[in-house]
Amino acid sequence: MNTEEIYKIFLQYPQIITDSKKIKKNSIFWALKGKNFDGSNFIKNALNSGAEFAVTDNPEYKKSKKVITVTNSLKALQELALYHRRQIKVPILAITGTNGKTTTKELINSVLSSQYKISATKGNLNNHIGVPLTLLSINKSDNAGIIEMGANHPGEIEQLCKIAEPDFGLITNIGKAHLEGFGSFEGVIKAKSELYEYLTKNNGTIFFNKDNKILSSLNKGKKQIAYGTSNDVYLKGKIINADPFLKIEAETYEGLKIEINTKLTGDYNFENILAAACVGDFFNISIQNIKKAVENYIPVNNRSQIIKTEYNTIILDAYNANPASMTASINSFVKSHKGKKIIISGDMYELGKYSKEEHHKIIMLLKNILNGNNSVKKAIITGKYFKEAYTDNIKQSEILHFNTTKELETFLQKESYKNYTFLIKGSRAVKLENIVNSIP
């Protein structure tokens, strides 16, 4: 069955589901293949659970009129998403970057939704499957769509742009992440800039942080909307305070100023907030609504969450980590938070041949902080990559190391910390959120 024929069915049942356990009535089950599974094996269960149709690239499962066969399930999903995108003709804003793209996406969604009907990527479903599913959730009644794009190999952003055909784009920043897949930092820069290249070729509009030298050098687009701290930008901002939450001032191109008291911690979130305010102002969101939307946004899913225990305060930022975000989190924590502090850092993943070097840099950063900052009382690292970088000149009395998160949990349960502020930062695979309940 071709894309146009499938689209007619999709219009009747406009809900695509790829997980047979989450089937809803009047939906379409799309059977995809992974390294360890074949969704086609669950077609019968999906239809019995209420799916109206199932799509598969395995002709052996064509045992019912409700089973649609295609040459390649994933490619068919992407082609359907592109076809749908061209029918609805809704403005699309694409967001990518090394750090902060999900937070920036959520902030922009909050701001634009204050006056418009917006569809946006759910969570961080930002890959070759998530982007098509997000596009298929947008309909003609929406005023705009926000698509988050992630990548860990060259060419992925380019591919996602060809599916989503964005009219607007924003790169939050470019740092050392997924080096294993990109090969080098230069590879990261080239891959992320694929969004700029697409928008430049297709007369799209680029929102960018003028304070970021890398982004400024890459941006060759004819339509540029800048934000930052200098005077020659569309939206200007400055940090007023960052202890414990960010308080900033934003100033529009027309000279309107507003103070925004956020529920976000860490001065590294300043550029994310500024990006949301800039996009909002460009799309004629009132400055009061921008303020209200940003102030009402509360981070979730282990992203810069502030948690109060019985005796201590925890800043939990354990959804993702790379050298840039780890360094920014640590430096911001040391600078912005008062009182006694403890830093807990977990492994950073997908760094390939750069792993030992980058983990050692973090260890040395922690060592220098301990030697020069009286408020940071202890630094703790955990994981196999930190262990590889844990050299003899680092004493266990200076920086504690644990092989696993479970070992760290056991240690914390035996301690009696009171009146401390903890920074917990690490990659998702380390599962540092598990130690929260071990802190009194």
C-alpha cells in the first residue's frame, strides 16, 4: 500500500502507536524492528486490544484485511509523516543542540501555548522514530509545531529536517557529547550545523544566541533573530540572581523590560530562558504572558530539579551528562548556592576514545574546587569511566570514588549529613536518581 492510501486510513484513525502495550481503540499499530525485537510479533495482540489496523514490512503477517504491508516499516512511517506535514502546512520550529534542548523546547512550548494552540515533542522523543510520531500528532487546527531533534551520528539532523521541513530553527549550543558517534568535536559542530544549513537553503528563520561564538560563526542564514546580552539583539537579557533559582531581566527590541523569577536552577539555564523569551516575542506573545509562562514552568524528569529532604537540599540533574553540561553544572553550583555543599558526579557516556581524558578533566576540576572553595566539603564520583580516569595523584580523602551507584547508596545511608546542598549530576545510564532516598 502506498503513502497516499495509508494516509486516507490515518485520517480516519489519526493515532499511531508503536508499543503494543499502549494500544488504544481506533488506533493504528505500527510494527517496527529493533536490535532485539520485531514489532510484527505483536500484531495479533495489538488488533485484539483495539487497534483498527497494523502496519508491517513482514508479508508473513498479512493474515487479515486489517494488516497493511509496506516495503520498510520505518521508512513508510517517515514518508507518512512528511506527507502529513505537507498537508497541514503548519509552521514548524526545530530545536537541536548538545545541552538544554528539551528544557528549551518545554519553555518555548509553555510560552507559545499561552496564546496559541501548539503541538510539541513529548518528552525527548527526538530521533528518527520520535520526530515522525510528533509530526503525525500535529493537526491543521494547531498554530505551530515544535520538533526536538537529537542525533549521535553525522547526517541525522539533515535526515530529520527532510522529514519535518522546519520553517524555523534553533541550536541551543554545541559541546562535547556523543563523541563516539561523531568522531570528534569538529564532527559534533558539523552535525549540529545541519539544521542551519537546511534553513539557509530553504529560506528559513534562525534563532540564535549571539553570545555563542560557535553559533555566530556557523549562522549564514539570511533570516536571523538573535538573543543574548549585547545591545544589538532582538531580545536582550541579564542574570539578576541565581541562588537558588534564576532571576533574570529580559528586554525586547522595543525597550520593554520585565523581571522573570524562574523555578530553574543554574545560570546555564539563562540561555534557555532567553531563547524562549525571544521566540515568544517574535511570535507576538505579550511580555506579561512570557513572564507568566516561564515562571510557571517547573522542571521534571531529573532535569535541574530541586528536592527538599528532611535535612538537606538536592539539585538533581541526572537525566544526561557530557563534558560541557557537567562543567557548567559544577561551576554554576559552586558559584550560585550558599552554605555547605557536596558534589556527586556520575559517568558521562558515549565519549569513545576521549572518555578517559574528559573524565580526568572533571576530576581535576573537582580537585581544584576542593582546594580553593571552603563551601564545597566533599566531592564524590561514581562509575567505571571515572575509575579509569582516577589516577594515583588523586587521594581517596580528596575525592571519593565508588564503582557503582549501589555502592554509593550504601555509603550515603551510613552518613548523617545535615544542612547540606547536594549537586547530583550524571548520565541517565548511571541512575543517580536512585541515591536521592539515601540522603537524609
